[in-house]
Amino acid sequence: MSQLYIIPTPIGNLEDITFRAIRLLKEVDLVLAEDTRTSKKLFSHYNIETPLSSFHIYNEHEVLAKYVKRLKSGDRLALICDAGTPTISDPGFLIIRECIKEGIELCSLPGATAFLPALINSGIANNKFVFEGFLPIKKGRKKRLKTLKDEPRTIVLYESPHRILKTLNQIFEFFGEERRISISREISKIYEETVRGNISEVILHFEKENIKGEFVIIVEGKNDK
């Protein structure tokens, strides 16, 4: 029976993958990968020989129909991204939506994603939170931050190393210096780090650091008390 499996992959440590995920990656007819070069390292580690095909934000519109056709013909496909869970700030939404439209069965596996360990490690309230992913790079960025400064729930953001200081300084500008914040990077890797404090303290820390890795920013929600 045709089926699309949405399979999380490790965000750093290659051991952070389920037995079921490895089994399915070996059993399906084809694996759609964000970057086949990255996925080959995982496949080599677990002796997975299933063919890989590129599926990313720059080609998904062009190749979507081809893979949906394969699914409708009876093939079983898996969708993975470079690290973590597909569609969480990664490609995958288009093919999932098309599979639902065409009546193709979906199976989304639980597994690794960066923001949950960062949120838990932050020490900031996690019973209610809002996941924002990446802020707009240019247009709409300040408008979004102005809206978020009054958000009462904990805020979860993703950021790249070359924009992290810009984003922290903008959070300082719109949220004020005393708002508590936690930043995690290189989660599950050798140089994993979590930095906690008010925004001023965290900015000072990263101004002195050689900034590397992908970042998860956890910001305390507004408290009117």
C-alpha cells in the first residue's frame, strides 16, 4: 500500500534516532532528502542502502507531481530533512498537503526536533509557548517583534549564526533588557551550550564568543504583574 512516511533524523548525535525510523528508511522504495550529501552520512552510519532523491525548498514545486505519481502507483516513500523533523522550519508541507488531497496515507513518526530540548533546558515556563521559527529576514521583521513583545506565552525562535547578534539586539530594543532569555546551540553535539540570563547578559556573552552553530532562542513571555 502506498504511503508517505515523515521521519525525523538526528539534530546532532547520530544515536538520536528510533529503531522504527531506521527500519522504515531501509524498507521504503525511495527517500526524499533535503540534502542528499548530509543524509548519506546518516545512511552510511546505519547501513541504509535505499535510494535518495533531492527534495528541498528550491525544487519542491517542480518535482512534487513526480513523487505524488510514484506514491499513487503504489510506492512507499519517506521524507527527511537534514536534521530534525520535516516541515518544522524545513521543507515538506507541500507534499503532505498534496498527499492529503490525493487520499495518500501519511505516517508521521515522533522524533528529534531542536526546540523541545532547548525549551526544557531554558528554565523558562514551558506549559504554554508559541513557536515562531525564523523571523522574517527583512520585510516585516520589526513589525513581528513589536507584536511579540506583548505575547504572554514563552516565545521560541530559530536563528542562524550570522544573524544571532542582530536578533538579540532587536529583542533588547523591543522587549527591554530585563526580559529573561535562554539560548541553546549545537544541541546533542560535542560543543552543546545553553546560555541563560537577561537579554543584556546574553548579548554580552555572545559578543565575546566565536559564533558557530544553529541557535534556538527562548524568550520569557510578557508578565504584567
